[in-house]
Amino acid sequence: MTDRDDDESLPNRLKAMVVAALPTMRHARLLLDAVVERLGDAGWVLVDDGARHVAVYRLDATCRDWMSPWPLVSLTEQDATPDPDEVEFVAPMAEDGAVMSMAAALTTSECHLVPADPARPSRLGRAMVPGSMAISEGATQVRAHFGDDGKLLPWGPTRAMSDSGTEVDFWELAERLLADFDGPGTATERLADRVARLDPTRAYPARVRAQLGGLFPLGVWRGAIGPMNAAMLAGAIAEEADWVYVDERCRFPVQWTKDIPPFWPGVVVPLPAANSAAISAAWRAAGFTRRVRLVGARGEIRKALVRGDPADRLTLVGDELVGALEPATLDQVLDWLHLEHDQSWMSRDWRPPAIDVPPELVAQLPLGWVAPTITSVFVTYTPDPRSGRLAFGGMGYGPAFDAGVLTGLPVEGHVLRTRRIPPAE
């Protein structure tokens, strides 16, 4: 792998490739159609009813009923030239790059996910209009942006990251696209060859059922992580389970199976062995009698020791910290960290601040809306990179502990504590 600190030519090579392969929106459409052709019956396409957005997915090589929730390539027509100040890093996004609420992602009926048909064009108009193309292998994207005249904007490709995408992932993706790029055919055709060989499941174990109808695959996946982790923490997933899955709208309890379910619509994640290491007597004496598997943003499985019940009081210790912490004194250490940061939530009298909705927003809320009652608070801790000692990480509270907060947390390197807030007397 190239040393990115010394290889100053990598960004320039990436820009040159995009300039050669995608000089206009017309070339972007040609690339999209070429990827569909190369994928054959392994390709699925998501299109919206307004024909402004198309995304191409590939089916899992080992089980063709399932696919990664992240598209290989997508193309979006826009109303105006993108703002260069808003594209270097993109907020957690739907496939079209727009910020989308979970509710919208799970309930939209304005898209269709169907098997790809190489005989049909990309379904977008042929006009030279502003827009953007994203090439991705999971949560990290190389993006090309086109101006009002449909031509590639001069500031070249940008990167976009969502979920657990990293800068390292971005440059590894760039290197795979650039590998042996020179050869026969046009630059657009050569780039299509490389995009069609990308495999999001290489580092992203998450799978969604291909037959999702009008649901965004990535929205379905994000909506499923919290229920999956809640089931893990509750001990509802057997140790011998090889897969865990949930239906596409999270209407039914999370379930598990020894074999990948062939017809279950929704989300599925492969599980590694449950207990790769025994829990020591010291940790058991401190109440940590279970090691749980938890699902991360990519579908990767993280492990942690757990004590207590999420509905009342829970303490979670990531596997990477088990050998570095003293279980007999862990609670005292965590209490002192609260004192140091003036966090008094351990006190029975502590109450979260009132939810104060600005008057200008009240009219936008549903009729009869009332602020939720806060009944749970959680705090995270992580080793200080300088001293190596455990340090206060952050806190949050809500109507109940939501296992979805674990999604973006590197659980294996954190300690987490939750507490139920009793009703006011």
C-alpha cells in the first residue's frame, strides 16, 4: 500500500483520473450505465420517481438475496452548482448526499429498488445540468461535481464520509480505483471496470434484503442497528447464533439463526464466535458475568463485558480495556471522574435541564406535542491518549436508554454507564 504521507502524487493522480473519465454529466451517465452492464444480474438499481437520482448496488456474492446498504455509485441531478464550501465533508447522508431524517429514510415511497437492466439507460435526463456523482465502497466516497453547464467543476473530486468512514478508507478507495488505470478503452470505461469490481462487503458486514420496495437501503440499515444492540444487551441473542436479523421496519423482535435466512425482508449481520475469552474471576466478582456482542455502524461486531440491566443501571467495559482496568475499584474511579468534571448525575436528586422549545419552533411541532420525560442518563469514558488513564468522555440523556447511541461509539475502547432517573417525588 502506498505511503500517503510521502506520495504527494496520489491526490493529483486521483484528480487526473476524474478529469479524464468524468469531464461532463453525460460521461457520468455513461459510467453509471457501464457499471450496470458489467454487474449483470448482480446489480440492483435504486431510482426516485422524479428521475433526479440513481444509485447502483451489487448483490452479495455468497447469497444473492442480500446486498450491502451502501451503493457502488450514484448520480444526482441538482438545481444549482454545488457550493465548494459544503462538499469537503458531508453530514450523515442518504444515498443522494442529502441529510435525511431516519423517519423519512424509513417511510419514503418516492424510490424503487429493482434489478438492474443493462438494456435501459440510467433513467436520468440527457440534459447537461448541475449534479454530482459518488463512487463508494462503504461509508467513504469519491465525489465528482458538475456545474450549471454540466461540466466537471475545476476544484476536482472531493471526499465524503458518513457513519464510520475514515480518511484512511478514502485513500485506500482511491488507490483501488487508480491501480493499473492505464490500458485499452476510454477513461470512462476503465473507471467503470474498477467501480464494478468494488465490494462494500469487504470491510462492511452489514447486509439488507434486496426486495425493499420503496425504502432506502441505508435508512433501513441505520434504523435496525439500535434494536439489534438492544437485543444483544438484553441477552436475547443466543451464543450459538451465527446471524442476527430484524425486519425492514423494525416491527418485530430481533431474531437470530444458524443459517442466513433466505427470504427474510430486512437487515442481517454475520456474528463471530460469542465468547472468545473467558471472563476472569475478578471481573465476575465485580458483577461482570456476561460478554456481549454489539453491532457497529459498518455491521462489524464489537465485544464488551456487561453488568446490570439497560432499563435500570448498566455498566459496559469494552474488551480492549478489560486487561487495563482494575474491576474492584472501577466504580470508585468512575465516581471520582464525575467529581472532577462536576457531574452530579449519580445523585438521586439530579434532574436534567428542562427542554425549552423556542417559540418560533412551537408552531412547527405536532398538535398536542409535549416534551418527553427524561428517564435515563448515560456517561462514556475513554483512556486519555497522553496519560493512558481513564478520562471522562461525555454524557447524554433521554426518555429511555437507546442502544442506538452505541452505533458510532468504538465500544471496545470505552466504558459506558447508564442510570434510570426515578420520578420526581
